[in-house]
Amino acid sequence: MEGQREGWPRGGVGEGGEREEEEVAEDQFERLPDEVLLDVFDRIGDVKALGRCALVSRRFHALVPLVDSVFVRVDCVISDDPAPSSAGSAQAAEGGPPAARGRGALAHLARLVLGGIVRPIQALGQILSPAAASVSRRSAAAPPSTPPPAAADISHHSPSEVLRSFKELRSLRIELPSGELGIEDGVLLKWKADFGSTLGSCVILGASSVSSKPPPPPAAPPPTAADISAASPDSSREPDELGNIPESLYTNGGLKLRVVWTISSLIAASARHYLLQPIIADHSTLESLDLTDADGQGVLTMNKRQLQELRVRPVSASGNSHRTLMPALSMRLWYAPHIELPGGQLLKGATLVAIRPSEDVLREGGGVEAAGPTGASWIVDAFEEPYRTAAQVLLKRRTYSLEMNSF
């Protein structure tokens, strides 16, 4: 028995075995080179997960700031809207009637166009500016009987603050919780814009409604000779083939609404661009930047050349507003009363708008849609399927030209 006990590990069989396994695992992990760990961190990307990784060890803490690809998901927007009344709060909590929500969405778009900068864009500035709103000290000084602070009164970190520790950032993607533009249920509105020191191009896709394809009607008997002779020879022609603006585009304010969509999308894009300046200034190594939203409403992109252009040429603000000045613009608009997409989706009142600065179009020639070495592919590639197919279909329709002054 004594001889057998002499062969046992000092700390006991179970305890010693666990220690040996931990030491072996730790030794094997330490053999991984920094390049492999950085590749793993780059694949993780999410800034919150990277923050947790940095707390694991001193080595992780030193390597995480060297990550060159980061994704920042903004959890909430600090709104400047005043506290609603009790009656309004009850209705808002219940969602309100659909008609009221619709009127509110249209009123919001009207304020966005007529008022320049509205509260949602001001709130966007609060989450992207270096100094995020914080009233935590004031909340701490409140008496114990004071109710908990509202969401807008809670201290938040802006993306600028979160990203400040990353020294070799090359690719950055920021996702907002929702798009800036409130629209009615069932309405489609998507946009994609690229910027240098000012707007490079913007593509907007909208539809007054998105629905599923109705089931096919029962098979009809074959037409008789009398039916064929009675049919109008022009009955199969679509309205825009007649050389005039389709009636469905300009009746019931349809054209005005599409102008509102266009201006609102441009304002939202220019506000995002203006508020990215501190992040771009803090990260000279940045080569790719995307600012999106969880709703998939809008995407702002900047490549290496455009980022460098912004660093060299300062942004011009539009008046006293927190957005980039839009240059004079040339636009092409395509419209179809309805488009059937793969998968059974049906777009009613589908509209595609391609926008470029008038100066660039005049210099390059060939029109807005033909700009660049790849022709109109930049318009189609702005969207994922099935909306890419919708853009392809619309590009084959009649083209309407529009011009817009700087604003």
C-alpha cells in the first residue's frame, strides 16, 4: 500500500489530472501565433464580443486593438422628442389605428422635406457624435423616490468613443436600429448612396405597396373568332409606351410622393455622411465604411478613395444643419404600374431613381445611368435580390429626366 501511495500525484488523482490537463491546454493555446488570433478576432468582428475577448487575458487585451475589421451595432437612438402626454402614450403603446400611423408617417416625411433637419436626424447625431448624451450624474443626485430614468436619460457610448481604441481599423460597418424615414405599412423604400467629400451617386427603389401574387384565375375557354375581331389592337400596350407620363404615376399625388421619397432619402444619406466625419478623422487607416440600418432601408458606403478625398477636402454643411450640402443633381426616373418578382412578390407603383451630381454627368457624358466604366450596373448592383430583378425590369422602361438644385 505504501508503495502504491508513493506513485500517486501529490494533489490526488483527480486534482492533479485536472491541473495537468489545464497546463497542457494552456501551453497548446500559447503556441498560436498572433496572426492566427487576429484572424479569429477579425472574423468575430462585433465590437461588443471583441470587448469581452479583451478581458480574457493580457495577450487578448493587447491584440484586440489591432483588429482591422469591426462591426458596431447601435442598440438605441437617444431621441430629442418631448415626453408624450398620458393619452398619447397610451395610444402609442397600443400602436394606434393604422390610419393614424399612416398620417403620422406622411407628416414625418413632410417635416423632413420642408423643415430640413428633424428630430430623428438630431438623434442620429447624438449616437454618432464623439460626445454622447449623458445625464447619469443628474440621475444619481435624484431622491430615492424618483422613478427610474427614461431611455433617453441613460448614459450611452457613441461609436466614436467605442472605436477610439482600435489603431489599425481598415473595414468598418455600423448598423443603426432602424431607418430614419417612417413609412406606411406595406410601402417599399430602399436607397443606397456613396460619398466622397460630397455625394457620388444614389439609387432609390420605391413601391406604393408590396404584396403576394394572387392565385391564377380558372382557365378560360379559348377565344372565338368574334372575340378576337372585337378586341382593340392597342389593348395590350402599356401606358408609358404611348409617350406620356402614365396616369397612375401622377394621379392622387403619386408623383409628389415619389419626389418626397427622393428628397427624404437624400437628406437621410447626407445626415449620415456628415456625422461620420469624426470617425473618419480618427482612423487614417480606414479603407471601407458602410453605415446601414436593421430595417434594410438605407446604405451609405465609402471606399478607400472616397475616404481619402474626405480627409483632404472638408465637408460643406447645408446651412446650419448637421448634414452634407447636396450639389446640383441630375436624376433619371423609371416607373411601372406593377412588377411581378421571382418568388411571387408583386410591386405596385414601382419606381427607380438614379442620381448623380450634374457636374459629373456633364463631364463624363452619356447620361446618369451610363456613367462609369460598367454602365448601368451600379444601379442594378445597389440592391440584393429580389429587388435587383425589379431594378433590371425598371431600367427597360421609359426614362424620365429630372434636375434638382443644390440644397
